[in-house]
Amino acid sequence: MSDDEREEKELDLSSSEVVTKYKTSAEIINKALKLVVSECKPKAKIVDICEKGDAFIR
């Protein structure tokens, strides 16, 4: 089957699959942000806070 014969799938917000992926991503990022904010304390090192946020997302 050639590329011309393939039906292109819509990858915009009209696709429920795309919306689900955006919602899932938002949930992960909101949890990561909550973790990062909770680590913001006096004398906390920025690099340590960022590493914890990165580790959570991975």
C-alpha cells in the first residue's frame, strides 16, 4: 500500500485519543508540580528540586 492510499488520521482535538493523551499529560505534570512546590523550602538547592521533579516525570 502506498502512502497515497493510506487514510490519514486526524491528530487534533477532535480525536478523543489526542484529548486523552493531553489529559493524562496534564495529570502527570500537575502531580510533578505539586511535588516540586512541596520541596521548595528555605536552604533547599534548586538543582535537587529540579532533579526530583525530573525523576518523577521519568
